[in-house]
Amino acid sequence: MQDEEVRTGEETAADAAPDGAAGVDELAAAQQARAELEDKNLRLMAELRNTVQRAAREREESLRYAEADFARELLIVLDDLERTLAAAGDARSDDPLLSGVRLVYEQFLKVLRARHIEPIVAVGEPFDPALHEAMLQQPSTEHPAGTVMQELARGYTMHSRVIRPTRVIVSSGPPAPAEP
């Protein structure tokens, strides 16, 4: 038993000696472990910073477009005002009721612009499925194929994002010649 105790004492003495080869290996392993932990810590800090920034961007984005659903509902009222003005096109221009409707319409557009809601220009433009919703396609000698000929319902963007596409009639090009 004394031999075992002596060996155990020798092993303990060798392990405790920092000048030995085992001490150098332990030091290198500890330094490598420390470097790995520092790298892991830096990665976690970067991931946390990215998560915080992404959350801030998402919060800003949701606030920016929070009014979009409400705006879509208001656009129906704007459409009705436009139809009213179009129907009254033949009426006297000095009619006080018509002047009042025009005033309300202009004020409505001003409020929408203040909220960064802008109409989409469609007539004469190439058809863009991101901005336009094709309702019909018709032959036309005036418009080349794929060009918006007529606007059925105006579309709008909010901060450059489409909140309602423009409903349009698209040209299919010149009509085919009649066969004899």
C-alpha cells in the first residue's frame, strides 16, 4: 500500500509542477478554451445586437404601415367622391353643392398626401403586376400591347408600398386583320 501512496504522491507532484510538460499542455489548453469562449461571447453579442436592431426595424415598419388598413377603407369613400365629381361634370361650375364636393375631395387628397398615400399613375404606362390588376385585355390601335389603356379604379401606395393596386384595362395590341 505504501507503493501506491508513493505513486499517487508522485503523480500529484508532477501534475502540480507548472514547469513540466504537463503544465505547458494545460496552459495551452486553457488559453485555447479561453479564446474559444471569447469568440463565442463575441458571436453572441453580435447576434443580440442584430436581434435588437431587427426588432427596432420591425417595430418602425409596423408603425409606418399601421394606418394602411384604415386607409384602404377610406379609399372607398374617395372613389365615391371621384364618381360624384365625374357624374356632375355636366353641371354648372358655379353650383355651390358641386363646389363643396370639390372642396371635400381636395381636402381628402391633402390628408392622404400628408400620410404618404399617393395615387399610382397607370394610363399609358406599361402593365406592371406589382402596381396594376388587369381586369380586361382589349385590342387597341392607339396603345402598344401590354400598355394600360384605361383605369377602372385608381390604386394607391403608402410609403412606396402598394396598399391597393390600380384596376386597369390592358391593350393586347392592334386588332387582328379580319379574314375574308
